Amino acid sequence: MTVDAAALLRRAAFRMDPERAHEAALRALQAGGPALSAASSWLSRRDGSVGQSLMGLEFPSPVGLAAGYDKYGRAVRAWGRLGFGFAEIGTVTARPQPGNPKPRLFRLPADEAIVNRMGFNNDGAAVTARRIADARRGAGAGVPIGVNIGKSKATPLDRAADDHLASFRLLRGVADFVVVNVSSPNTPGLRELQDREHLTAILGALRDEDASMRRHDARAPMPFLVKLAPDLPDAQIEDAVDLAGELDLAGVVLTNTTIARDGLSHPDDPAAAEQGGLSGPPLRARAGAAVRVAARRAAGRLLIVGVGGIMDADDAWDRLAGGASLVEVWTGLVYRGPLIARDITLGLMDRMRAEGVGHISEVVGSDLGA
């Protein structure tokens, strides 16, 4: 796919309803396996200077797909072929659920932003696990595949741990890592699960279940991460990082979408008034600050994954320098097109050469001493 072709596709997509365009893009990626396979050597163009071994996994690039784009796991094979270094599928819930009523996805083009209130629409853990397993056969995904899990809407908060366990038992065999999503603003009460008591119950239960299952199948420990909201005060981010360390988790993902509407150049855009989480460049500053808070608190003990407002190589560099070892994109894929992972990775490599950096790990946390 040429840059001009990608631009034409974006223009065509922006003439459609946002959710219909999103579904059409996923169908195209799902159906375009042979073409993507033929183009993958150009799109991915792996280079050892940006590859990392993290959580016992090999990441050919630090640029991954954020949860929320491939909710159903329909395009698992496509992400590595498009140049992504990993992909996070979901959010997946124990039970199938349709999500919130439509319309529930809104563009703010002047800010390259999106507001969504999707509500964890997905086919449920059993179906999604089978779909990911099918995609991983043969040539498979070629990159690490994480699964993001969340509480089913119908499950009360005091049963959240059981609900997460039900999903995990079904998805454990197809996930390279698991992210626990307690930070979406679009499931009533979900963000209450970010407090220490609830997090301890959920994450502790998952860790213990994995240990129990490993006694029977001798698998490596599952890397668990927790995804946090940008709207948390710094002290609560630090407390969540401390808890992740206490529970021996692999890391934290910062951040989810925000309920704030700060930083919009056109706050009078009707989409800004829609209920839901805001993503894209208006989230960039807060998401970057949250990464720095978490990285300083973790002091190298946990993996930090940065997401929120990453649109180009400069954004990715800033998040890596702030302490993230990996970054993820979602809204950038919508506005910058399917070549975004390749473009960001090549941009990082160009900047590394310009600054005399030999490996991407030298960038990680390089700003924290300033």
C-alpha cells in the first residue's frame, strides 16, 4: 500500500459513520491476509536496534496496537504484518455483550481526537479465544498478542474477581500477556475497581489461578498488567504501581481514555459534548505525565506501557524517554492510517541514528533524571 493509497482510504473512511468505517477497516484487514503477507517484509522491516526482550517475549518494535481497536480479535494476523511490534486484543468480557446503544463513536477531526462510549462490546471470552487460536495457527501473528479483559456489565462489582477469572481461564491458552482493564469510563462503576481493595482481589485471584494452573501444565508464568485511567491523581497512580509490585505483576498500562475535555482546540465541536472517553492528542500531556509518575515510582521494577495521544515518532520518543518500554496507538491509526506503526518505528530509528543511540532501550527512561 502506498502513502497516496492510504490517504485515499482515510478520506473514504471519513465519509462514513465512524463505527461503520471502523468495522469496514477490520473486515478489510481480516480478508486481506494474502496481500498483507506479501507486503509484510516491506511494512514490518524489522531491525534489531528497536527489538526488545520483555516479559519473556520478543517485541520486534516498541510500537503496538492498543486495546479497543480489535475488540473481537478478528484481525490478529494483520497487526504484525502491518509493522506493529505487538497487539492488545479486546476488551474481552466473560459473557458476550453488545455494548452501549449506537451512536457511540464520534470524531473530532480538528483535534485528531475521538470520543467513544462503546461499552465493551465483544463476543465473550469463549468465542474470542477460539478466534485468536485459529489466527495463531500456521504462520500465526508473528508478534506477541496480549488480551485485555474487563468486567461484564451485568456482573456486580463484588463479583468482579470471579468474572475476570472466568475470562482468564478461557483466554490463558491464546494470550502472551493479559491486561486487566479497570479504567474504562463506559461501564458503570468500573473505575471503582482501581482502588486498592478491589485491585488486590482481582489481580491476586488471577495470579493465584495462573500459579494453580501451571502446576498441571508447566507453562511459563502469565505476565499480568493493569490498565489505569488518566483521571487518577498521581498519588493513586503511585499506589497502584506499589500494589502491582507487591502482587508481582509484570507492569502497568497508562493510560485509558479521559472523561475530561481539556486541551481541545475546538471545545464547541458537538462531539466534545458526547458522553464517553476522549482519546488522541488532547490526552497526550496527561498520559505522558502519568507514565513519568509511574516510571519514577516503579524504579525499573515494572514494565510501563504508554498509550494516549501517540501520533508520530516524536510522541513515541517522548513516552519512551519518560519511562515506557512499549507504546500503543489507537486513535493515531484512525487519523494517520494503516502505515502508522511502520512510520513511527522508522522515525524512531532515524532519530536514534541522529542522536547516536545504538538501541531503543537506551531511550527508555532517559528523561527521568532531568
